[in-house]
Amino acid sequence: MNTAKRLPKVVIVGKVNAGKSTLFNRLVRKPLAVTAATPGVTRDRLRKPVSWGGVTFELVDTGGLYPPHEDEIFERVVRHIEHEVKEADLVLFLVDLKEGLTPYDEEIGRWLRRTGRPVLLVANKADVKRKDPLEFLKLGFGEPLEISAEHNRGITHLLDTIVETLERKGRVPGPEETPSREDLIRVSILGKPNVGKSSLLNALVGREISVISEVPGTTRDAVDFVHEPFLFVDTAGLKRRYRDELEYFAAVRTERSLHFAEVVIVVLDITQPITRMDKRIIGLAVEEGKGVVIALNKADLLSSKERREKFPEVQRELDFVEWAPKLFTSAKTGEGLDYLKDVLVRVHQERKKRIPKRDLLAFWDEVLEQYTPPARVSRFAALHWEPPEFLIETVDRDMPGHFVRFLEKKLRERFGFWGVPIRWTLRRKRKRHP
């Protein structure tokens, strides 16, 4: 297998509730995967780089393997797992010391042997083990490494073994071959459930990355995928109320993914009216200072006439982000996706823009020549960039909001910041009395 231009891939596989997501979180040192006692929490594949002993590899968490009658989207989950294992440089086959060897473990073992991929057998829950680890010898992968993912037991030895195995099998690329994520544009995909976020991600990268289903709440984790020049992150749908803790913690991870994004695609179902929740999601991206692109998805379901009628309605409903690009897309037909990628690059560039101090002062002088501010301004300056934040300091009177909006409009006309929120700090400087 060619390892050039990619990290070696290590895939975690096992039956439901063996602790795969707990192990994934432990190895990446962040609580990224949703974990719970409920079977079948993980549906999508999570992937993050892990560095150990001078070697970096891509770790992939997968959905639990168990009988299809227990999960209506099981077949789709299995298809994704099979794809990852086919590309794996090493498979971590996780078994449960608390439960012991099961027929499902044996079935997974037979399947893994047929794939021909290198397998490292890992026995989890060593802190509460009730079974003899040697019974897993029957699987044919040698004696298992005993660990407790929850209590960090045996993790150092596991990491050492992973690196040694990759090096022994020649799966570790040289420094010049190791890819870097630093130059990628980090894009988070947000929206309510079932607006087409996962379908849009799959269409953008040209392959099935996220599990797609009409079942609400299919996506539970933030799923990321590199498709140069982008690092796309698909997220669980956000809504006002959550049925259970799985949905709640999935939403927490969705909002957490915002912190790491630079540009956000907010996906709206254009066949449905824009709701308060849609606006709240856009507001989250604005509050975080991210570049905002609004995808009016499922456009293939509208006629040309319906689109012409719908777009002015969208503009009215979303007038608070009139500066954000809004474009029709269809994950089904591919409409608008090439343009969407171009827009993402442009908005990312706009977010990184900086105005030289002399140009900003010249702009302010021009404003003062044409307009008299409703309050005396003692200072106008840029405070921060990415996103831009400006200070207006006045004397003895607060600056009215209408002038701030006017000034922002003029700033955008002159300097752009297309798709980027502009923040304002308003400060009143009191006169000193003798």
C-alpha cells in the first residue's frame, strides 16, 4: 500500500460497547467521540492524527459491529467500516474483558482474517475484567494487549506497540512525505437535523464519508475529512430540545467544532421556511467570529420560478447577515458545489485580511469629510483581526447604533470582508472635571 502523501491509518474495530470511542478519545487526548452505555452510539467514522515516539498516524474510530436487526442503518455503518479496514495500515481489534469472547467477536475475527490487514488484538476493561484474556487466543491474533481505556491503563504500551508495528511493516512515511494540516481551510458544516449536511459533505468530497439516512439524529459525532485545500467537519444537527443525553452531547461537540473552524457552511433546507433555529445557528457562527456561507440546499426540488420568488424572502429573513454569501446547492445533483468551494476560499481570504493603519485612518478622514458623527469621536482604531474588530471611543455620549451600522456598510464597501462578521467595541470617554 502506498503511504506517500498520507499518514499511516490505524482503524479501531470491534463489536458494540467494547469501548472503541473511549479508546479513541484516550489516544487523541480529547473527548471528541460521543460515548455512552447505549449500544450503537457511533455511526460515522471519526479520524484524528496521533503523534507518539516521533511517528504520526491517523486514528479512525468506527461504528460498533453487531446484528443488523438492532439498528435500522446497520448496513450503511458496516459498509463504511469495511471501506476503512480495506485502507488500514493496522487494525486495532478491540474485545471486552468484562464480557469475554462472544460469537460476534469470532465473526469479526473471521472477517478480519479474510481482509488480510495487519491486526493488533486489544482487550479493554482490564480494570473490571471477569474473563481470562487467554480465551481470546481462539481468534487467531495472538495474546491480546490488556488495557483500560477509561482508566488510562496500558495505553503507553499500546501506543509503543502501534508505532513498532507500523515501523516494522514499513508503513511510516519520511518527514518529506508526511502531510500537514496547517495550511488547510477548516470548514465546519452546521444546520438543523435532516437539512442535508452529510449529503453535502459527501458530494463536496466526491465519496461517502458520512452515513446518510432519513432517520433523525444519524450523525452524532463531528466527522472531519481532508479534501484539499479544505478540512471539512460534518456535525450533528442542532435543535431546540434534545430527546436524550446522546443528542445533547452530540450538540455539545457540534458547538465545540465551531471553535476550530475558520469558515462555517450553514445548511438550510430551501424547501422549508426559515425558522428561529436556523437563525440561531447562523448567530452562533457569527458570535464565534467565523466566516459564514449559507447553502440553500435541496435546490433541485425548486423550479426556476420558485427560486426567483424564494431568494428575496431569504434575504429578508436573514437581513442580519446581509454580508454573508447565499447560494443554491444540491447535494443530489451537484449544483452549486464548485462555486461553493470557490466561495469558501474567498471568504477564508477575506477573514485573514488586515487593513494597514494608514489606510484605515485615511478612510476615517474621508468619512468625517462627508458626514458628521452624532457623537464626538476621540479615537477610531482596529483592535483585532480574524475576525476584524474596531474601536469607536466617544466623548461624554454613546455612539448610536445607526451610525455604527452606517460605518460598517462603508467599511465593507471600501475593504470588503465578504462573508466575515465585523465586531465593534464602543467606549465612552468621560471628561475629567477639575
